[in-house]
Amino acid sequence: MAKKETGLQQLLIEELQDLYDAEKQLTRALPKVAKAIADEELGAAVREHLEVTKGHVQRLEQIFESLHLKAKGKPCAGMKGIVEESSKTIEEKKGEEAEAVLDIAIAGGARRVEHYEMAGYSAAIEMARELGHDDAAGMLEETLQEEQEADEKLATVSKRILAEAASAEQLTAESAEESEQKERSRTRPRARTAH
């Protein structure tokens, strides 16, 4: 790295380092998350996003290079917290009767990741544009667009899984109620009829 940067330039560098660490954390966490998913479409979306995330890491490396900086991360506590929370949720929800509950929880956690990243990329884009780093801003915008697309896909899949799970739970509840009514009708004493 050349001279010590100050002000907005340093803030941009720190934001890029934070994003770089966040993306690298995701490349380590997403394979484990994908293994815990039962729904095929959600699993495919998470595996696809893993590949896209690897591209985000490479794009950030290009951005560092364009700014004449060495690509390095700064520990991203926000992403660490989201990843830890998601891992805890997976452990807690594993073995639930309905696999859909775990899948819905995973989709929710994945959407939190996307929103966190979108906020970071939006801030970095604004700083890069203001500082005249138009090439870097363009690459960051490309990543932001991919994060938005991933969030939209996760939202759609999550809504479908949620609707299916709610419908299945309602059918199960109705079936249980019908069985209970049949059992009650069998155990009631029959009224005697006069002959």
C-alpha cells in the first residue's frame, strides 16, 4: 500500500475490507447451510449464491487492485454475528417434525445476509462515486445487483415454502380434529331405543 489514506478514502478502504471479510466468511458458511436444507429449490439457490459469492470475492480483489491496494479483509463483526446466529438456528431447528420450519429459518437468515451486504455495497458505491473511483463503483454496483437478485429469489422461494408448510399444518390440524371427533363419537354411550 502506498501512503496512509485519510478521511473518505480511508473509510472507503475500510468498507471494502469489511465487505471482503464478509464475503469470505460466507464462502466458508454457505456449504454447511446448503447441506441442512431439505427443499430442492432453496438448496439450489444457496449453492448458486455460493458460486456468485466467490465471484464477489474476486471482484473485490479487482477493486483493491484498481485502487493500488493489497486485498485484505478487516474482521466483519456484523457478518460474523449473522453467521453465528444462523448456525445456532440450524442446530436448534434440526430434527423438527417439519423440515420446512428449518428451511424457512434458513431462508430468513440468508435474507438477513443479503440485506446486510446490500447496505454495505450501497455505502461503498456512494463513497467510490464521490471520490471519482467510477470503475470501482461500477463493479460494486454489479455486485449490489446480484445481491438484490439473490434476495428476490430467496423471498419467492421462502414464501412458497411457508405457504406449503402452513397448508400442511392446517391439514394436519384438521385431520387430528376429525380423528378426535370420531373417537369421541365411538366412546359415547348410545341412546337406548324403546321397542
